[in-house]
Amino acid sequence: MGLLVNKQVEPGRGKRSRMCGAAFLCWLLLMLLTPKIPLSHRHHLFADMRNFFGVPNTLNVITNFPFLLVGVVGFVLSIQGCLFNISFRGEVWGWLLFYGGMVGVAFGSAYYHLKPDDTRVIWDTLPMMVAYSSVFSSFVVERVGQRVGLSCLFGLLVVVLLSVIYARIFNDLRLCMMFQLIPCIAIPGMTHLYPSKYTHSIYWLWAAGICLVANFEAVLDRKIYHANRYFISGHSLEHLCSAAIPVLFTFMLMSRNIRIQRLADLKERP
């Protein structure tokens, strides 16, 4: 039995080491090959800056409301645990921080869009970075194991803090922007490497795809605004599209069931 355990555990450790090395190499290449992205006033000039009912940048502000709604619902359900199928404590922490991050996005992004400037932009980006880190750690818990997932959660939260400090000191947004690419790249890749212990794992791929679409909408802010005859901008659509991600995860947590029980899960169960 001991030999069997070693054969099962060691390949997993080797695979994780290779993945960490590949992730570090990708980060290093991005930092070396990409130009510095400084924060300038142009980042705060969105396509749609109309004011309705005395609210500055109205649509960019009110399109954050879905984050608040789904964030509060998901946070309460994560605490109660009656409707969500969450097997391990490590998953609970990840989902609580994810839905809490969604609530933070609602307030932080609305606060920023009321008066976009350099001093407020951190409240727009920080909650989203925390949410991305938390949901990715929950994915790792589900796919790899509870200890690895919790280590990933704490490690990414430290990286979030360091990225914000780096952006403020060196006026470089590259590290912060990388967090928007984490779910788009890592989740589809790890889906093929590690089987899920739950059913309905296709929701992860849908969420990664929606995240990618939302990033394109943000980049094409003005073009989308012109294309639909100034009805809604790409940035406002990004908010609505991004809010669909926690909705998908909420349906996933309510619908899924345990499919497989891994050896690592049995050893880590409290």
C-alpha cells in the first residue's frame, strides 16, 4: 500500500512542480518582453461619460449593481452551506473571499467611476484581484487538493498586495493586469491536467470564456460604443459580462455533486 501511495503522490508533486516552473517562466518572459504600462489620464477617459439624474458616468456606475446582488447572495449561501455543495473547509474560504470580492467590486468600481482618477483606481482593481485569486484557489482545491489550494490562496493574496505596491511605486500596471489573465489561461490548461472531483465542471470553462470576452469588451470600449450607436459602451458591457461569472459559479455550486474521491482528499479531510 505504501508503494502504491508513493507512486500516486510523487507524479502529482512532479506535475505541480513543472506547472509552477512554467508559470514562473511565463511571468518572467512577460515582464522582460512586454513594455511598461504606466497609469495615465487616458486610462480614466472611458467612451461613455454621460450623466443621468445627476450621477456622473451613469452607466459605468450602475452596471456594477449585479456584482452586489450576486455577491451578497453567494456570500450568504457559502456561510450557510445548505444549497452549495462544498466538501472541504479550504473551498469555503475561497468561495467566501470570492463572493466578498464581488461585493467589494460593486462598491469599489462604482466609487471609482463616479470620479475616475489615479487615487480611486485602486478600489476598482484590488477587489477584482482578490476575487480572481480566491476563485482560482478554489479551483486548485477542487482539482489538486486542499493543502495546495490553501497555499495557493495565501500566496496569491500576498502577490496581490505586492502587485499593488509595485504599481504604486513604479507606476507599472503589468502585474495587476496579469490577474485578469489567470482564469483565462490557467483554468482551461489545468482542466485537462487534473480531473474534477465534482460534476458540472464545464462551468469553469464557460466562466473562463466569459472572462476573456469581458477583457475584449474593455479593450474595444469606444469601438463597441460607436457600433451600437452610442447606446452602451464596451466598458459597461464588460461589467455586465463579468457579473455573469459569479452567476455561473452560483449555479455550478448548487447543481454539482461529488464524482470522484481522490487519495489526497481522503488524507486531508479533517
